[in-house]
Amino acid sequence: MGLIRLMNIVRKINGELAIAGQITLDQLKQIAEEGYKSVINLRLSDETDLLANEQEKTELLGLYYLNFPTKPEDLNHQSTLQIYQTITELPKPILIHCDNSIRSAAIALLYICIKQGVTFEKALQKIITLGLI
């Protein structure tokens, strides 16, 4: 239980972004209370242990919700630019989550790198070097 619990910790990256594995309803309530404005779920609909009715539960708490199903092996220039644009447009702070926070960390790092002017190729190489994909 301890390991599973550790994987579900919400980790604040900066003032705009936090990452997590699969979140619980209690965690959704907590991030809403902490002032988060949006949730991006990177999980695919066929993954196990999804939070039932996550979009409905998130929106009932007054948060924006977006499901952006992402597989690490499908990260390419186009998909990254789409999610970068999405993160740019959504109200912040944003919680990005997946099943174990690895995809979330990859997307957050890509966003931060691109925002700082790093090319997609260099940002992707950094993520690969860190073992996130």
C-alpha cells in the first residue's frame, strides 16, 4: 500500500503545473481547495484503475477538465505542440495526471522546456535521457 500511495502524490512543479499519478476524488477536492483551475488527464480509456466519471467529478468541483490520451511512444512534434497549446490556454494552475506520473512529468518538462525556448528535439532528448519515455 505504501508504494501505491507514493505514486499518487501530487507533486507541485512550479506555480503553473503539478503532476500526479491517478488521482482520487479526495485529491481532486484538495487541489480545488488549493486553487487549481484545471486538470489534464493523459490516461487512455482502456487503462485500468481509472477514476469513474472523472470529468463529471472534476467539473462539479469547478475545475476545467481535459482528457488528452497520450502514450509515451506517440509523443511527436504535432502531439506535443497540441498539448503545449492546450496547457497555454487552460486556466492555471493545472494538475496533469496519468497512471504513475511518468507521462505527466514528461509532458510538464516538455512544456517548460518549449516555453523557455528549447527546441522540441532538445526537449525530447532531455526526456529520453531522464528515462521518462
